[in-house]
Amino acid sequence: MKHLRKIAVASVLSVASLVASAATLSEGTKAPNFTLPNQENKPVSLTDYKGKWVVLYFYPKDQTSGCSKEAHNFQSDLPKYEAANAVVLGVSLDTVESHKTWCTKDGFSFKMLADPDHKVTDAYGVPVKTMGTASFAMRDTFLISPEGKVVKVWEVHDIANHSSDVLAAIAAAKK
């Protein structure tokens, strides 16, 4: 019984910290800095993009149909992001090697960041789903201003139009 009580307390604390983490990332809050390796195993930090709009999008898994569609839409719209002084950074719990394989195969030129330890995923309050032994980040996107503030947060449900929605949000925030 004592063991079950410890598990219950740990679960409540874990949920509370996740809720607190997500609550700190409401619109207008400072985005947590991070450093993660990209598909070339080079460190990428949020501070590298000070003065630019950052689209930080979390997705479940490399080389899956929904994630590929979303990534291809961002890739197709890269010239529009560049024109808007914005960068796109994808984040999943996959490894550097997995990202490298996927980016090479599908021709993605924007940075895919590996977060297998959930550090950035947890810092941004992105829910993680576990199925068997595999864990997946849910599909959430954060638009971060050139000053490092969270401008908009999406729980993404419409993969097909998500990149267009993000571009519209950047345009609206600039007004």
C-alpha cells in the first residue's frame, strides 16, 4: 500500500509539473532557451535565432505519413518563411541518426532537432504519449517572436493547413 501511495504522489507531482510547465508558455511569456543536436549532429540553440521569428514545431515520429506531410508543407513554404524573417525548427524524440536518414531521403533542408531525453519537449510542456516501449511527442507548435516571446501556441489537428496558418499568424503579429 505504501508503494502505491508513492506512485500516486509521484504521478500527481508529474502531472502538476507538466501543467505548470505548459501554463508558463502561454502567449506573451518568454520562450525557454534550449540547445539540441540537429540532423548533422550540430548544436542548435534558440538564442542562435535572436532577431528572427522561430517556428518550433513538435511532431511524433520521423518517416510517418502525417509527420512527412507536415514537414513537406514546411519545406515547400521555406521561401515564404525566409521572406518573413522566420526559421522552422522541427523537434521529435527521435535520434540524430533517424533525422539524418529522413532529411536525406525526403530532402528537408530546415533543421530537425533530436530530443530523445524529452528535455525541450518537457520544458515546453508538450505532452508525450507512450505506446509500449516507444514514446512520442504530441503535435504542438510554438511561434516565437524575434524578441524571444511566445506569440502563439497550436495543438495541431489540421496538418494540411498548418504551415499556412503559421505564416498567417506571423503576418498578423507583424502588424
